[in-house]
Amino acid sequence: MSAAVLALSAALTSCGTIGAVTADIEPSASAAAQGISNAAPSTTQAKPRQPSTDTEASAGSALAQLPGLGPKTLAEVPRNARQVVLVTGQDKNSSTSQVVLYRRTSAGWEPGATWPAHNAHKGWTEDHHVGDLRSPVGVFTLTDAGGLLADPGSKLPYNQSQGFTIGGTGFEGEPLAGSFDYVVAINYNRKPGTSPLDWTRPLGSGRGGGIWLHVDHGGATHGCVSVSKEHMKELLLALDPALHPVIVMGEAESLKR
């Protein structure tokens, strides 16, 4: 079996909302889907440190303005992060959530619009593994993007590839075609600085991978977070590596800790 096929099937297993998806996917698509499931190594999660300057102290103060986040979650947000994609799940076992893009300014964190979203079929977990049908809770960096369609103007490195082709249906019978037109890799159990289709899993394959932000297909995912095509395009145009974007994701109760 080719590396591309392995990659896509892995992505589908963790991110897609599949019924009989793999039967309808081309080898290159299989690779793409596998690349989707779990993404960044634990080292991509920021470790808190004491502010050593007035600037850093001020940054720490601004972090507290992110709504719904408790001290444990806030401590994982990197000091240099100027953009946060906040994904708040309805509850631990729900596949519905909402997404808000925040940008930090001199006045604190300024929110964008609130977008409806889907997450994994069975909800959320702080110990994600392949096949659990739950999205990982945590704070993860965002460094790489791609998709089946041409780059709409992404500031993140963008990999256009036929490997993002996907077919089949989701948990509710909805078609998955177009789900990977635009994606942003979430750095959970993946190697940052590579295409979202890269199948490297620093924590081991059992911890999943290919967790992405991608186009919503109208139902739950295998582990990813999905928003409308319009909003995915907005994210690609807004996310800026110079602003060190991260995603904070989980159900409301977990994020309050």
C-alpha cells in the first residue's frame, strides 16, 4: 500500500465523518484523509513561564480576557500568541460547537464573529486515541494549511494537492465531497512545518493524527473541527504566522479549568 493511501485512510479514520468512506476514496485521497486525523507533538503545546518584562506581564494580563478559559487552559496559551481560534464544545459528548477567532491588541483580546461548527461524533477527550471518535482537548499551534482548491491567499504555508480528495458519506449519510477543499492542520501529534498530509506521528500512531480544521459537511467528524467553506476561507486569509496563532479547543467545562 502506498504512503499516500496510508496517509489518507488515517486521516479519514480520525477526522472524517464516515460511513463507507474508504471504499469511495482514491488512493491519493486516502493519503489525504489519513493526514487529517491527529496532528502535533506534545512539544507544540506551550509551557507557561513567569513574565520577565513589563511587556510579558501585560501579555499575561491580556490572556485573562479570553472568555470561558480557566487558569490551567490559559497557562498553556503561548505568551507570544496574538491570534487564538477558540473552539467551545456544547458538552463532553456533543458533536456541536462554536468557533471564534480572537486577536490580541493593546486593548486586550478582540473577538471576531461566532461561527457554528462540528467536532467529533462522540464529543471530546483529554486522552485522544485512534478510533475513539472524540476530538482532543487542548491548546495547539497552527502552522500549516492546504486543500484540494487553489490557495485563496493564505499566509500560512499552503499545500494544494489532489491528495485532499475525499468521497463517501458521513455519520448521517451526508456527502463528504469537498470537506478538504480548505484545511488547516491542528498541531496535535504531527510534525509542524510539513503538509497537512504528512503522516509523521511523534506520539505514535495509536494516539491518532490528522486533526484538522476543515470545511463542514453537515455532520460530526472523526476528530476534526469543521466550519463552513466561507469561514474556512476567512480563517486562511486571517491566520498569520507572524502572530503565532493557536487553537484552544474542548468542551466548555474542560476549558474552564
